[in-house]
Amino acid sequence: MGPIFPEQNLNLMFALIIGFFFGYILESAGFSSSKKLVGVFYGYDFTVWRVFFTAAVTGMVGILFLGHFGLLNLDTIYINPTYLWSIIVGGVIMGAGFIIGGYCPGTSVCAVFIGKLDALFLVLGVAFGIFIFIIGFPMFEGLYKGSYLGTPQLFDSMNISMGLFTFIIILFALFSFWGIAKIESIVNKGKTADPTPKHIFIKMSVLAVIIGVISIFLSPQKTSLLNEFAKPDFGKDVHINYITSDEIAVRLIKGDKTMQFVDLRGKDEFKKLALPYAINAKPSDLFYMRMKNIFNAYNKITIIYGNDEKIGIKTAVLAQKVGYEPQNIFVLKGGFLTFSKNILNFKMPSVIPTNSIVKDTYLFRKEFGQQVYQILKNSKPRKVVIPKSKRTLGGCG
């Protein structure tokens, strides 16, 4: 879960409130009972399976729908990185502890607060295990950080869309609920731990299938927009603000601090020479929260440029569709190649035009072109650091 409020103390208070409600729900679902929790291993009570699978499917559907309508940026969701061996070994230890102790870490705390001694001993055991791990970390570190696989997601590994994967999981959940009811009925001699009436289950199943079918045709806003971005006519009818090379040059000489630049060229070209304090980025980077802070900076205009203006135009349209303020977004007319030709490497034509405006423009370029070049050479590009995944401890509810 990410921060909801800008003030850290408010986030901590909100997390505490959520924690109380989460504990209340666990207790209401019977998860403070070790007998109910371990029932999934012995086949007589699959309440844990039903609750956690329902929560997972609900969260998946919610994320898909919120992402599709642009209400949630999926890039801001932290995904625990995959370290294969620590997951396998940790899973075995966790599973064994679950069966022997009858609780997982979260439910054990819930049970302690209603006075169950067996849960208290499990919590003490968890604390002791954490202490041993901390003391022996140099010995465990190789295993803990071994076989790093990044943050793979199943739907990507299966080469299918998130929407289709959601539909498959919904179907799997429904069939599994039917299957575990049969297992419970066999083990409990005709009885099931699920109190839901059959007609209610059928209606909810039909609703879940309908939602699953709708999910097939949905995709995250980022995916949809980047697919549209790839089309040649993307943003054809969208209004774009332009800024010329000469206006930028004048502002640079005057020391204007209201301009910030996003450079879409390759890294090698960017490192060689770029506009002052520019940010090297790709169109897909616009979906990161760090870029939002840049584009929506107070009292600043963001000037986008590539080698030509085509990529700048499409990226400016993409920025508007992502939700950035259009009045603050400009495209360098003609791109960086035109800026280089007109300002940095300007050559006075042999025949000077008689038009006073054009003549003054040419004289300005001739006199101040090298000064602008030195401003570019003396400036350092800005770096937008996208934080890498860090190894974090996980747990169950």
C-alpha cells in the first residue's frame, strides 16, 4: 500500500486505523481460530482459501478497472522482487510453521489480542526466528538474495493480456470453490464449511463471470495509450503549443529559469549536447510519478524535443492524455536539429534579406549563437532516478 496523504504522520495514523479494521475482519471471519485456519490442510474447512482467493480476485479486478480508467497508475504499485531460493525455502518454513502452530504471522497477532496462549507462543517463536535471522544474516545472505528474477508477472510470462488473465483467474476461483465444497462434503460427511446458500452462490458466480468477460476487453491506461501512440496519426487533431529556437535562445541569454526540457533523443546524443539541465526520457516514462512532478512543476513550462518535431508532438499529446496540464507543455518547433542549424551552427546567407524582422533575426543568431552554445556546454543534464526494487520482507494477512 502506498502513501495516501503527503504528511507522514497522517499516513501512519491511517495505517493504524486500517490495521484495526483488518484485525476486526480477521476475527469476524474466524481467523483467530487455529482449528479453522489449519482446516485447509486437512480438508474439512476451506474458509481461508475462500477468503484469501476472493480478496485476491477482488483486488485484481479493482486494479484492472482503476488502471483502465486512469484512476490508478499501475507503475506506482510496488511489486516484491522475486528471489527464487529464498521464496522456496521461506515458503517451506512458513508452511510448516502454519501447520504446526495453526496460525500465520498476521492471524497469530489477532489471536493474541483475544487472549489465546497458543498464538502467544507462536508470536514469540516468530520473534525468536527473526532474531536468529538477524544474527546469522551473513550466513543466510547468499540464500536470501540468490536467484534474483526481477519482478515477473504471470500474464507477461504467459504472453496474454492482464484482462484475459483476470478472466482465467476468476474462472479458476469459481471452479476451485465448487471443488473444495465437494472435498469438505466428503471429509465432513455431507456438510460444508461454506454457509452461502446455493442460489446466492450461483448468482454471484454469474456476476463474476460477467465481470471477467468485461475484463478481457480492458487494459491499463498506459498500455492503451502506448498502443495508440504507436499509430502514425496519434494526436493528429489535438492542439499543441510550439516554441521556436529563437525564443528559447533569447530566454537562455536572459537567464530565464521558467523553462525545463525533456529530451527524447538517444542517450549518446543526449550526453554529447543537450539543452540546459534537460531530462533524457522516453515517452513511456511519462507514466512515472517522478515525471508528473516535473511536468506539473509550479510556474514552469516543459519543452519537449527530439531530433525532429514529430516525436515531440506525439509525446506532448501523450502527456496531455496522461493528465498533465496542456498549457504548460510546449514542443520545440523543428526539433533539436533545427535548433542546432538556426542557433548553434548558424551561417549567415550570402544575400541578407531586406525584411527588417528576418534581418534582425539573422543578426541575433550570428551574434549570440556561440554564447548559447557555451550555455549548453556549461550546463549539466538533470537525472530522473527511477527507484529500483529493493529486497523487502513480506508476510501474510
